[in-house]
Amino acid sequence: MNEFVNYLDQYNVLSPNHAKIYDEYTDSKASFQFKIKTNIEDFIIKLFDKKPRSLILTGNAGDGKTRLCRTVYETFSGQTLTEWPECGIVDVPYGNGCIRIVKDLSELKEDIIFKELNSLQDQVLNDHSNRVYYLIAANEGKLTKSLISHPELQQLSRMVSNRFSSHEHNDDRLHLINLQDVTSSIYAKRILDEWNKNENWYACQKCPKQTQCIIYLNHVRTSVDQIKERLVEQYRLLDCLGIHVTMREILIHISYVLTGGLTCQDILNASYKNLEVLANYVYYENFYGLHMPDVSSGELGAIRHFRYFDPGNTSVSVVDDFILNGDMSGDEQIENLHSQIFNNDLDMLFGFYKKHINLYRTHHREDEQKFLFNYMPRFRRKYFFEIGPQVNDTRELLIPYRYFYRYLKALNDKQTQYNIRKDLITGLNRIFSKRLVSKRETQLLVVNEHLMIHQAISLSSLKIIEMKGRDDIDFLPSKFILQVNGCNLEVQLPVFEYLLRIANGGLFVTLKQDVEILINTFKNELIKNSDVDEYQLTVLALNNETGEFVPHIIDLP
């Protein structure tokens, strides 16, 4: 029995041990004490130690607010917090004064909330003259409601609102950290690294069923750098879509990726006939929750997002052909790649699936066709995570966002930013006008619904503003700002994908609902800031020879 697998079972939402993952029920004497290094933890400790001020933590349930409060208490008190007091408030005297910790504002009665927030306001306005510094954990909705409900808290309300609008408004009196700004993919990688450490799996070396254990196979596979990077890449996709996944959701999800909700007991008690069922819980199936009970899928917040990006549901002819015929292509490199992926390991039922593929090719029996219809999505997922980098361009076709990888480069690569500006102009010109504007047009044409051009903006006036780094949280830029003559368009992946698809001949309907309001607002701001020429009118007109719309100047009398 591997005790670490039992530890992972507490993240199984159907397990009776599930409650142990909540900070309030943390057992300080547990066999495994899991902890990953985070910037925010280091920042908070350093803040109270070197430059103390009051601090507000906001975020969703599961973002780790309570755990951070516990860390501050134990660091500065030097004592282990066995149980939070019923009131949820503790004072921690230390060298710089006293830290007053409110672990969850929403658990307090309204009169207590007002009292604590009013005291916080006094401390901030008086520059903490009595050296009492607040650490308050709260969700944004409850905090905002409590502030606007009391006119006496108007000054604090204004300060909090400014800090929600931008972290750059934080100062040496009050600091607000919104944990929803944390980049989820950073934590996903650290958890995979930590849980796949060899010392966690030593017990498996003596297990008589190691070769038949899908849990151990998942550990081995997800320890491979290439596969791990591609798992994290899926989290990075969520980052770029503006989807936040909490720390708790990441822990629950990755635990399920490794174990499939199984324990050592399930493996040891399984007969040889059960291997086909166990093989279904391979990591690339678990990642998308393909075989989990519906009753638990709602608890795995990450899975409900990842299911939309399941590569198994995307049929690409060159990928499907490789899966079915790669071992007989005549190209030695391709045949070697095929044999590496479709091997004789447990997830391929020790070669049984390969035999099905061969039977389909040689006999075309109806039962084999049905088998492949059911299992092709599984083979595509395996291909997506395990195919070598030699055919990475083909693998990337299984991502539903065609320009995802180009977008990643555009976030911090100046050359890529320079190269995409022309495509961004073409996409905006066609969206603004709802016409096929020529790709040869190098200016951004600010067009209204009547095809009148309010202004033509040169390529050099389009600036891509990168997001700045942060020292208080783990953060990777996941969007950029397109700035044109003082007007800003926030570009996350859906906007980028829409613009580049339109620029390269795509339909207006794809992603339209996700981005239409944002782009129309940007266009209206540009029109509002335009100067109309009194003597010339510029419109878009059809060029009959090319079938494209081009600018046409009309002189006014």
C-alpha cells in the first residue's frame, strides 16, 4: 500500500476523506503535509516583517485565503494553529506591533463586520499610529456590499474600489490582493512537480501489481517533461480565456488525473478481467473526466472548462490517418513514432487495442468499425499528449483555438507583436465594415454602418501594450492591450482568435457573441475621437475587378 495514494484520495470528491482538504479541518499530524512555494506567501510574510501595513485578501472559495491567514498566524506567533476560534478573529502580537487576522469576513455578523471595517479605516487613515495591522480575508461581493451599505465607510470604500480597478493603486498603508489574478497554470505545474517526486512513489516498487496499476502508470507518464508541459498548456489555455481556476479546484483535478478516484485497494483487489475497466482511468481520459460519475463532475470546476477543449472530439484527417495507418506508412520515423505511442502498455491493454486496429484494416468488419468509432477520441487524446515534437504543428490542430500558440508568442515577443499588427488591421477593417476589405490595405479604417470612413490610422499608430509583471502574486501575462490613438482594446484569446480568423477568410459568426460588444465599443470610441474633413468624404467602395472593398475619396462641393 502506498500511503501517498491514500493522501491523494482526500481530494476525491466522493471519498469520505474529502473534508480534510479544507483548511479548517487540516490535520497537523497527517503523514503528508503538502505545500507548494508561492509568491504571495513570501510577499505577505515580507510585507508584515519589513514594511507592515493592512492587507485585504479577496478571491473565490478555494483560492487559499484561509490557508494564507493560517500561515501568517503560525509564522509570527511561532505556534501551530490547531483550530480557528469560533469568532474567526485572532490577534498576533509581534515585533512590529499586532496583526489582527479576520479569516473570513462573510462568516461574521453585520454589526461585527461594520466594527472591523470601521477600525480598519481608522488604522489606514491614521497611518497605523497604534501599530495594529489588519489581515482580512473576504470575497469581493461581500466586502463591496458591506462597504457601500455604510456611509461612514465611504473613504475605505473608495480606496478598495481603486485597488480592485488596478493593483498599481496599492500603497504603503493599504494593500489589496485579488487571488483571482493569480495565474492558474503556474500552480498546476508546481503541483505536478511536487506530487510526482520519486519519494512519493517508492512504495510502488515492491508492489506485485505495479505493471497492472493505472495509478503508477499515470505517475510515470505525467512525470515526463513533454507530457507535463502539455497538461499545463491546457491550464494556460484557460488563463488566456480569462477563466480562473482556484487552488482547491486544481488540487482536486490533478489528484483525479493521477488516480482516477482509485486507491491501492482497488488495484490490489482487481482481477485480470478488471484490467479493461482500470485502463479507462489513464491520465489523458481523467484530465477531461470521461469516466467519472456525473454526481462528482460538478465539484471539479476545472473539468467543466476542459471538456470544451477535449482534443478527442476534433477529427483531423492527418491525425486520424496516422492513428490507423502510421505503422505501415513506409517512413521509418513515422513508424517509430507510431510504435512509441500505440505500444503494449496498460492503457493500450498490453497491445490488445493495436490488434483491433489491425483487424479493422484487414477485414473491415462491422464490429471493428464500431470499436474504432468508440475509441478514436481516446486515441486522439493519447496522440495529443504523447506524440513527439517532430509533428507538433499537426498536434496543435487538435486545439479548437487555431491561433492559440501564436497568441502565446504575441504576449511577450516583440517580433511576433510586430508581425501580427497587419492581420489585426485586416481583421478590424472587415469587422468594422462587415465587408471584404482588401488585405493589402495597411491602414486601420474606422468605418460606420454606412461605410463612411471617419479616419484612416497608420500601422505605426497601432501599439501593443504588454501587461506588467507583479511581485506580490504568481502572475503570467494572459492578455495585452491594443492601443490606437488613446483608445484601448483589451485582447484576450477570443478577441485575438476572432480577429485573425476574419483576417484569414473566416466567418463572422464564429466567436461573435464572445467579442461583439467589446469590439463595437472600441469602434465607437474611435469614431467619437475622429475629426471629420469638411471638404472630402472617404467611403469604402467595391472594386469590381478584385471583388474587395477599398477606400474611395469623394470631393465635397
